[in-house]
Amino acid sequence: MSRRPFFVPMIGLVLLFAALGPAIGGAVFLPLSVAFKAPTDFEAIGILVLVSTVFGHALGLIAAYVVGVAPAAATGFVYALWDAVAPERAPRAIVAALIGGLIIYGLLSRLNPAAASFEMTIETHFGPPADWGAPGRIGLTLGHALIACGAIAGLVSAFVANCVGLTMRPELTLAERLHPGEGG
């Protein structure tokens, strides 16, 4: 059985993940950041709703693409590598979710020193967070929401890639579809 070419589907997967990933991540970011927040912190929920209302969905989508295109493309590339070497029955979409979450986690761990420096600058100029009304640990909550967004975007992008046929898994014959697990 001949294998399908690698580079054309890989480029397709990278482009698909780069196109869909930020849009999906941007769409689920606000609900996830609210869901990960403590339910008693209504001030933070109000701030998030106000920010999303003021900036609107278009600007949020632009921001999602600016922030998320590189991690989404990287997720698509690593997923293409996994898809090329994975056995036929190996999970594909779950692994894409894991890859997306891990790439965002790695990116956030690299950006933590810069975020800590920014937080210290804000505290130096405007006082401690208790003085200016920002909820504590909002960075941790947003980090969890970003990781979940990366995982969800990877999962949905892998589903779409499978639906449109962007996979390096060999096509099943009619006999294999009718009688899975027999012969081969």
C-alpha cells in the first residue's frame, strides 16, 4: 500500500490550523476565562464584559490572530508530524488537543518572566493590586483559559482536517470499512 505524500498535506494542515485556531481560540477565550474565575468575583466578570463590549468582536478577532497564528501553525506542524507516524487507529484529534495545550503552556512558561516584570511595573506605578481594584491571580486564570483555548482549537481544527480529508492516514478500502479488524 503506497503512502500519501507528506509535504502537501502538511502544508494544508499548517494553513488550516493557522486559519481556524485563532478564530476558535478567540471565540472561546472569554467564556473560559469567566468559567475559570472564582464565582464570587463579579467585578472581574464585569471588567471582561466591558472590555469585550468596548473593543467588540472584530478587534478581539484581530487580537486573537495576532497572538494565536504562530502557536496554531506550530500546532498544525506538530500534528502533521504525529499524523504521519501514528498508527492507523491511533487517536488524532485528542492528540491535536494535547499538542495545542502543550504549545500554549510552553509559550506561557517562556513569557512568565516578561509578565512578572510587567506586573511589577504596574504595581510600582499604580500601587498594589488591592489598591487599584484588579483581582488577584487574574494572570493565572487567563493562563489556564489560554491553555484551554489552545487545546480546544487543536481539537476542532483536527476534526475539520479529518472531515476535509487532510490526513496522512491511508484511505480505508470498502472491505476494511465494512469489516473493521478483519484481515487487512
